[in-house]
Amino acid sequence: MATLDLAFPTLAGLEEVLAAELRELGVTDLQTGRRVVTGRGNRELVYRANLEVRTALRVLINIDAFRVDREQELYDRLRATNWRAYLRPEGTLYVDVVDPGRWFRNTHYIAQLAKDAIVDQMRDKYQTRPSVDKGNPDLRIHLRIHGEGEVDLSVDSSGAGLHCRGYRRRTGEAPINEVLAAGMLAIAGYTGEQPFVDPMCGSGTIVAEAVMRATNRPPGLLRSFGFERWPDFDPAEWGSLRQAAMDRIVPLRQPILGADIDGVAIAIARATLDRAGVLPLVELRTSAFADLTPLPASLETPGLLVTNPPYEFRMETGDIEAFYRGIGDTLKQHWTGYIAWLISANARAVKRVGLRTSQKVPLMNGPVETRFCKYELYRGSR
Ligand SMILES: C[S@@+](CC[C@H](N)C(=O)[O-])C[C@H]1O[C@@H](n2cnc3c(N)ncnc32)[C@H](O)[C@@H]1O
């Protein structure tokens, strides 16, 4: 099977955990860049990465890299590229252009030019032409232009971004990105061997990602992928890879608890976890954090608490700094024997937690800069 050049975009701060996941999967020649990991692997690895990797946003296959001086050269090169493995003549496509160099006119123009090259080629060869579909194309093409006209041409094997796990129907107020939640769990060292709690679970994203990780459930089981619509798709190979991944699911070894003060959020979390097929494995409680009884934990089996508290309150609902002071007090009073991780964009409020931070990891939650902070709550810790 041919070896392919692969690129895995991710969120800022998750490059190393993604590289570790890809190494374990068998992707070779790994290199981490800014918000991307690159490597090499065959088609089986492309299928498996889409299904099993938790911290990649997409799986791109680089099919060409070249340099052009003029826009016409870009058209010529794309028109001469063989698109038949990825696109049926009557199929649909969309071209994403990233970073057009300064001497190109604009992203929209380049995307149009690229689309024309592919459509013209197909029409010449097959007397029928693909059409453009932005929302749900059969083939999504990425053109990255950098430096002095350096072009990386890739096809997107994922289709919809991999954060779309297929378990979310309704969202709570500020759901965290699924890939970010999975990355936080990896950074926190969650393996499923610890009792796990998200006491402000909202729509249940962190809890859903925790159950899937603890049971080795592939994050992509509920959805379909771009490569399933390519002419070279091998359904038999895909079926056996999916089955093999399902055969690797293991039972839950330690309990998982999600709680939230808001009953509506808990109802949404219940629907999310049900859709993910893991609801019976999880306990959900409607409770304020201050009143929540922790799952039993001990020195031998410390518990893990990972949560995404509100970053701010609307004026009338109260003082966010006092709220974070309250989180710190609750952790000190009730959560001895736990390691707690909070993600927050509100650095001032986080200071009010009043516990020693033993690790602080900068992460992006969409466009929002956050810190993921670790607190070790041993007896007597301050
Ligand atoms: C930023 S949201 C969490 C979003 C969640 N990670 C998700 O993906 O949907 C913060 C959550 O904290 C909850 N919350 C606020 N104050 C709380 C308290 N005192 N005790 C428990 N939960 C609280 C809110 O109801 C809200 O659902």
C-alpha cells in the first residue's frame, strides 16, 4: 500500500499530545509544527486516524507540493493533477485556501481558479463536470500557499472536522470543543484508572470524552468521513478496521461523575451521553459544586477532577472572582485526594482559587486564550 504524506491540524497547545497519539497508531516521520503535526502512513492509517485519534481536527493527505510564479501556473498544475482517485466526474467539491501569499490577488480568486482547473480537466476527460458544494462536498481540497508562491496541495479525508463526534444535538451555553476536551484529558494524564469528576459539566463534553477514553471507544464511531465518498474507498477494509476498533473497547474500571448546578444542562448532558451510547456508564447529578459529594478517592487511587467553570458572569449574577474563591474553598474542604484541573480564560479570577498551581498549560478554546491549571489536593495542601 502506498505511503502517503499526512498532515493533522490541531488546536494550539495540543501538538505534543496529538503526536503521541499518532505515534501509537503507527504514523511515522512525525514532526510537530504550529497547530499541526505531519507524518507518513498508508491508507489504513488514514482510515484509522479519522476513526480513532482524539486530538486531531482533520486528516489531510498532501498530494503535491510545488512552487509557482504566476497564477496561471497554479491553474496548469492543478489541471494536470489526477483527481480521479478522489472525485467522481459528477461529484461535488470545495476548495479551501489558506494563507495566500501577498502576490496572489485574494483567497476567493485562488479558490475559484483552482476549482476551474479541476472542473475543466474533468469536463475534457469525461464530458461531465463536478459542481461546487460548500456545506457538504464529496471532496474538500486544501491549498496552502506560503513563502514566495510555495503551494501545498492536500485532500481532506475527514470531511466535517473531527471535533464533530456525532453525539451532540443540543448544546449548553458555552460548550467546549470536543478536541480540546480530549486534549485536556490527555494532558491531565487520564487513563480511566482514576475516579473522574467534572463538577460543572454543562452539556457533558468533558464527561463524554472521558468515558470514550476510559473505555477505549473510538471517537468517530457515530459519524461518516470524507474518504467514504471517494472513488477509491474500500468498504471491506473500512468495515474490518471499524470492527477491530470496536473489539478493542474495554469496560469502565473506575466511576465517572458529571454534575452541574443547572438541571437543563444536566438534561442536555444526559441526551449527549445517551447519543454517545455511554449513558449507563456515567452518573449525573444536579448539584452546586459546593454541595457535591466526591466519588471516593484515596492516596493509592487519587481522583481526577477536570472542569471548565464559567469565565465570567453577567453583571446581575454575581462576582466572578468570589466564585473562583469559592471553587478554591470547596476544593480545599472537600476534595482531598484529588488532582484538579481547571481551564479558564479569566486569569484574574483563577488567582482567587488560592491554591498552589503545580502546572499551567496555555491552550486555545476557539479564539479564546486560556490556561489549564493543575492543583494537587493532598491533605494539608494550600
Ligand atoms: C462553561 S460551562 C461548561 C461547559 C461544558 N464544559 C460543556 O462542554 O458543555 C460552565 C458550567 O458551569 C455551571 N455552573 C455554574 N456555577 C456552578 C456551580 N456553582 N456549581 C456547579 N455548576 C456550576 C454552569 O451551569 C455551566 O453549565
